[in-house]
Amino acid sequence: MECRTCGIDKELSAFHRNKSKKSGYHDSCKECRKEETKQYRESHPEEVKISKRNWEISENGKASKAQYRERKRKENGEEIRKYHRDYHHANREQLLPKKRAYYENNREALIAKSIESQRRNPQKARERAKRFYERHTELC
């Protein structure tokens, strides 16, 4: 099939599928479409920004983003936890005052949330308490 943009005869695998076309393929090859898209994005940044934002706030966009985050969390869970642990350890002096202030400002809500969580998941709460006592034997 010949690309209408570059005029080169290419195999069908070089073209995107397009059900609305009689041939079932787009008129331009993937390489030309990529270049056309790049040029459009560079010449219409505001329109692209608005379109992207509209997608992100749509139900499909939210679901897609949630699926992506969940997949990444499953694939890289340990690395993410290690990053957060290291970051917290390295920036402890800056984070502690912020955490204390947040707790003071939201104390009632946090306590209510904790009680509700323990009520809904008693087994998990027992396991968490057991781990705490194992780590802090000198305190208990």
C-alpha cells in the first residue's frame, strides 16, 4: 500500500488500522502519522493541553489512570516502598513538623478513621498490634 504523505510503497503492517476506511487502514504510514502528530502538538500546545485535561477528568481517563497506577504499584511495589522509606529517612527533619501539624489539625478525624478501620478489619488490626509489640519490646 502506498503512503499518501511520503509516497513510498510499504507493507500493511506499516499502517495503523482504521475501520472507517474502505481498505481498513489509514492513508498515511505510522512514521508519517507520528511526524504529523508531533508537528500538530508543537503548533497547537493549548488545544492539546485542553484536550488532555478533558480526557483526564472524564470517566474513561480516570479509570485508565487508576488502572495504570495499580499496574505500576503491582510491578514496582517493593521499589516504591523502598523509595518512600529512603526519602522519609533522608528528609526526616523536614517531614516530622509537617506530620505533627497535620495530626494536630486533623486529630479527631484520624482517630475516627483508625477506629473504623480496626472495626472493619479486626484481624488486620491484631496483626498490626503484634508487629508493633515485636518491634517495640522495650516500650511494652
